[in-house]
Amino acid sequence: MAPFASRPCMLRCSLPISPASKYEGDKVMKCLRGMSLWFCSFIFLSLLAFVPTLYAGNDVLGEIELVGDTKVEKSSGVWIDRQYVGYLHELKGAKKLLLLPGEHEIAVRQDGYMDFLQKIAVRPGEKQVVHVKMEKDPRLQMPQVTAEIKLDVIPRRAAVFVDGLFIGHVGEFNGLGRALLVAPGKRRVLISLPGYQNFETEIELVANQKSTIKTTLVKGGSVEGNPMGQPDSEEK
């Protein structure tokens, strides 16, 4: 019978809640509800104030659209104020060029072609279209004997420099019969992409040799890219 006797004891030992205690509890709950409502209102009003500021910031910038008719132009590298930003065909949508107002220098480069250079005055909230036309470099002399470099690099949109000269982006040298051909000897290869750490290596090549560079770029470099505007740049 002992188990049954414990139940009344538990009921008798329960503490009664006084009307005063219940009143104080109601006051605390009302206070907490009031604070929550105030906090939510503050967050909502802050967001409303932030949205116009965000759009106003976009209105301050000017957009530059680069247009090229052929594969040569579309695969050419683009520099803004000596900073590499990507190859022409990818600079649209989320990667479109938005610049601060003022004068900027645009450079478009492709291996075997003359540099396309143009200065442009960017105006707030205005879009300007620049038509790019690449002209072959008459000074170009292709080596009669070559060596081959296969690039197995991620991301494929990264820029490739050989001995400080822009050659193209990785995607151009992927696939059957699309390896990078260079003159034999010691070659310095730099692979660069804004927002990633540069990858640089030196390889010694002999005639008709095939070599492979395999790497995955590590995130964490400058989002502004690297100033590879000069052939003798030592930027790392």
C-alpha cells in the first residue's frame, strides 16, 4: 500500500501560487513581449533604411560593356587601371564591369595581337559600350621548334602568363590538340585570378617535350587581381 500513499503526499507538498506572485509574473511576460515587439520594429525599420542606401550605391557606379565580334576578342584578357579582371566574354551578368565615376584605362590583350588600349570617362548610373577590335601583331615570330605544356588547372577561367606575357585563360588550352605551345628553354609560368592566390612555377623544356602543370588555385588573394600590365611584372 506504500506506493499509493506517496501520491497524496506529493499533492500536499506542492506550494500554492499566491495572487501577488501571479500578478508579478504577468507583468514580466508583458514586459518581455513589449521588448520583443520593439526589437522587431527596430530591425524592420533599419532594413527599410538600408535598402534605398544599397540601391543608391549602385546608382553611383557606371557600367562598361566590352563587345567583341570574334573568338579572338572574346577570349582576350581585360585590364582596368592595370588590374586584370578576367577575359572579355565572361564580363557580363554577375561579373559585369561596374566602376567608380572618373577616368579609367582599359587594356585588352591577346597573344599574337596588338594591345587594345582606351581611356574612358565613367559617369554615375550610366552604361557605356566599348567595341573591341584586335589587330595582329606584325612583329610576331612563331618558333619553328616548340615544346608543349598541358594545363590541368582549376578554375579554368584563370589567366595564364608565360615569361610575364599574357597568353590566354586556362580554358583555351584544355582538350585534345589545345595544349600550350612554347619555345624550348626555361619558362616561367604564372596562373592568376582575382580572389585567388597566384600559382607560379618554372619549368625547363627541351624541343618536342610534353609537360603538365596541374594545380587548384587557393582562394584568398586580392579581389582586385594582379597588376600584370607590364611584361616584366614580378607580382606574386
